Amino acid sequence: MSDVELTRLAQEHAVATEYRDWRGHTVRVGADTLRCVLTALGLDVSDPKAALREHREREARRLLPPAVVTRHGHPPRPPTPGRAGGDTGPETWVELDDGARLDPGPDLPLGVHLLHAERGGARERCPLLVVPDRLDPGSVLGGDRQWGLMLQLYSLRSRASWGIGDLRDLAELADWSARDLGAGFTAINPVHATEPVPPIEPSPYLPVSRRYASPLFIRIEDVPEYARLEPERREEIQRMARPLREQGRTADLLDRDAVWRAKRAALAILFDAPRTPERHAAYQAFLEREGVSLVEFATWSALAEEHGTDYRCWPSRLRDVSSDAVGAEALRRWPEVEFHRWMQWILDEQLASAHVSARTAGMPVGILHDVAVGVQPGGAEAWMYSQALASGVTVGAPPDEFNQRGQDWAQPPWHPTRLAEYGYGPFRQVLRQAMRHAGGIRADHAAGLFRLWWVPEGASPDQGTYVRYDHEGMVGALALTAWETGSLVVGEDLGTVEPWVRDHLTQRGVLGTSVLWFERHDDGSPRRPEEWRRDCLATVATHDLPPVASYLSSEHIELRERLGLLQRPAHEERAVAERLVRSWCAVLVELGELSPETDPASEPAAVVRALHGYLARTPARMVGVALTDVVGDRRMQNQPGTTDEYPNWRIPLTNAEGEPVLLDELIADPFLTASVRRALRPLLDHTSIEG
């Protein structure tokens, strides 16, 4: 009986008790998994029957749900579980931000308000989000389709950067690609906040916080106070930079720890430099705008320098962000707290400058920032938003064709109910940060707006289950923030995604992601270009797939074999990959994009051009071109399924011969520029195709 009640309890909390796997088989979720997930949701499951009874009684007494989300032009209709057949429900009214009281009708303004309800002496209130029914990506795209370069910013070095790509490099690449090539956007990896002390996590998708950015991307010489330093102080800073610049002219792996040690020392010098009255006023305005959130983030950063970067291992008195002990410690360490606040101001200025450079150069969209799906469980965001996150579980993915053991991303999920009770505020703060200086964002794992795979801590990834979210709330919060900032949204909807999810995102004006290698019919044959969807960002591959040159030669199969990642013999994997390449080349030849005499493995540049010619024939509103493919790079940025076995996220940009490619050469070298133009010729010839 207890398992029956446990199953019902899970179902009433939107926890899947069974699901369809990647082979189409029904998998029943084990009782231990259900208990762990329900416990993470805050339930006492020692007696499932009693827990179910208490839950139903509590729901029957409620006047309002945790939050109400309604689309603009429609009156809010909150569900009232306790209503009987003839009950007209409680009296409700809306309180706007300015305190005005309105009836809950269809003319409510967009924004976050409060919904009040009263009945029989009981009174409740909850957040009310009035959100756009649909975003209009065309208003950002300028009505036409746009193409742009996609890159891992840290991998793009210049002669002036300190061993990794920075925000000045981004500004210059965007300016060049817009003015000389007609690009409409530049898409980059997440630039979320990293650890304040080494070792620095290399993955941009496992930050300490998405609310703020990483000082690793600051161009030191662009900080205005640098020009006001005494010559000997500037020379001191340049002595820190020289060995990093020399290292940055090689194909060696990137060393974030060395870069951060040098940049932090240089930033400390600049922090102590006097600021002009105008600069001081701008800094104070930034601090006022960011308010308590920035103080909390900077406090975590200061405490992490002393106690480590996992707050769960700190002294117990410091684990609660709102405790008096944390406030007292922040005051004791105020110079360090102020330093971390100041660095975020510098980052805000340089992020703004990069986007302005892109727009000034003629890009309709500008910079397209990436938003990771989660954060480190002991990092700043987990500390700041601990009440809105679930503990005891992590986010991951169920087994699929490519990862048959499943995936554990080691990130805490949003707690569905608590996040709603906060009016989706923490989620919207993260989004607003990414959209503040951008034309749009790419939302990683967009299916997570609907459901997430929760894995109990200590369990294997295949022992998890899905937990559903109120997608009207999650997508509505995303749409409202995008409307407020004038941003377009690209949802990464790859992998195991329910078809209705893609339909819903399209209806809401969220573009999808279509990857050429995955666009195949059930029999494995490539789709024709006219069969592609229009509302998407179309690309050849992603950062988790090999560059074209590697794909064509099956080097990625050899790599996975060396790393022990193959699920079947290497010769079978190689045969499958070669068949896929042949089928795509046949389509390219048929379309006239590729010569029949071309040998893909020995002439990858010709295939790169042909593949982008194919993308130019699709109706996709956005086409992304990986910078690695343009220059002939062969190394993967990330090999899924590995941690230390492969140098993920530490690969600098190189050409087909493995030689480093610097931004200065990309822009100024006539031969390299000509090769870039040849690679992009199909897109340059199809700058605007009507859908």
C-alpha cells in the first residue's frame, strides 16, 4: 500500500513515476528515487499515506496557488482547489507596483504584480505575472534572416590579450565580421562568474553564478584608470602580461589559473587608483542599481577567498546568506567585498562596450550571450538563492543513444514551488543579467523550462526521474524579461524533447536550434533544406560535437576509442560515421554545392563551404557559423562524457595544421581573410532569403 500512496504523492507533485526512454521503452521509476526526489521537494515521506492526506488537505484550504501567470490580454484565472460546485470562489483583486488596486481583468499591464484573495476571513496573496503572449524575433532581426559567427571567446586570443580571449577581442571580432562580412550577430559561450581563487573551473557551463560575469574576460588596458597610472605602475602591469601574451601565441592549452593570478594582481592596482568625479558617480549609480544582490555576490566572493569556493563547507554560521554572522563578516572584510563589487562594474562597462561596438558596426542583433542551465552546488548563486533551489538532488539527463549511462551535471535544480512563490525573481535576475548588454540569448537546455531530470545525490544518472515545472510560469518569466530588455531568445531544444515543447516555444516566439548532423529522417537520410523549420538558429554542429574537419576524417571516433567512450566496436562506429558523411555529401552534390570529385577527408574546406551553402538554402531565420570550421580547426572544445581524460574547454583556436590563429591575423592577414571569405561565400551570397 505504501508504494501505491508514494506513487500518488509523486504524481500530485509533478514527479514522473514512469517515462519513455530513448528506445521508446517505458521505464518505471524506483521507490528509492521517488522518496529522494520528494524529500528534496520538502516532503516527509516516512509515511506516504499521511503525507498524501496532509497535502490534499493543505491544497483544499488554499485560496491561491504559489504564483499566477497570465498572458497579456487575458484575465488571470487562478485555480482554486478548494472550490465546491456552487462556490463562486474568493474575492480577488490586483495590486500594481505603485500600490494601485485593480480588478483582475484582461487590461492589466505587463509586469510582476500581486494578486490578493479573501474568503470567510482568510486572506492570501501571491505573485501575479502578466507576460507577453508572444515575442517578436523579427523586431530584433530586422525582418530579415541573419547569420553570425559562433565562438568560444576564451579560445580567441589576440596579440594584446592576456593568454585568453577577452571582451575587447569580442568587440573587435564583432566589428570586423559586421563591417567586412555582413554578419548580423556574434554568438559566444557563457561568460558567467568563475571562482575568485584558483583552481578555476574550465567549463563555462559550470559557473559559480550566472547572475554576474567572470573578471577573466576583462581587458586590463581598457579600464580607464589604467591610462591615469604612473608610468612605473603601468610597466608593473605589463610585466605581468608579457609571459601570458607569449604563451597566447602558441597552440598550448589555456591556463586560466595563471591568467587569473596576473589579472587579479593588475586589477588590485587599478582598484586603488583614484577615479574622476564622473567615474565615481557612474560607479555609485551602478552600485545603487545592483543593490543587495551585488553585495551578496561580492560577500560570497570575499568569503570564498578565505574559506574555499563551496559554501557548504564553510563554518555553519556563514552558510545562511541572511544571517547576522554573514553581515558582520562582510563588514569585517569590506575592502575585499568592495573590490569584487568594483570588478563587476568594470565588467558591466566592457560588456556594454562590446555590444555597442557590434551594433555600431551594423549588426541588427549584436552579441548573442549564452545562459547555462545551472551552477555549482556550493557557489555564489546556490548560496544567494538557496531557498529557491532543491537540495539532495542534481540536474542531469537520462540515458540516450550517445550517453547510455545518463548524465549528471552536478547542478542543483530550481525548486518548482519555491521559485514560483518568489515570482520567478531569481530566474529573471539571471536572465536580465545576460540580456542587459546583448541583442539576445541562447538558453541552454530549453526543455528544462518544462521538466528536468533530477538525480538523487550519490545515485547513478540512470536512477533519476523527471520533475515537471509550470511551463507557463517558466516560459512566461523568460518572455517577460526578454520583452523588458528587447531581446530575442534562442532555445537549445536538442536531444530528447517532447514535440509539443518545441511547438509551445515556437508559438511563444522562442527560436529553436537545428543542427545539420541531426536533421535526418527516421531512416537516417538527410532532410532536404526546404524541410527545415524557419524559426530556428541553424548550425552545422555544436560545441559538444567535433569540428567539420574532424568529423569528415572520423578523428572523433579515434578520440572516443582512446578515451573508452564507445558503446560498440570502433569499426562499427567508424562505418556509421562514414555512411553519414557520404549521405550528406551526396545531397550537397545533388544541390550543386559540392563537386562529385571532392574527397571529404582531404578537402574539408570545400565541404565546409558546401555545408554552409546548404544552410543558406534552408528557411532558418538565423544561421550560425562556427569560427573553428572557418579556420579549419580539428580539435573538439568539449568531449562529453569526460572530465580529466580530455582537456575540455582549454583548446585555443588553431588552423588545420594545428598552428595558433590570432584575431589580429584573422582580420589583417590577406591570405587568412581570403580563406575566411571562401568558407563563408555561400552565406555572403545569400544575405537575405525570404522565408
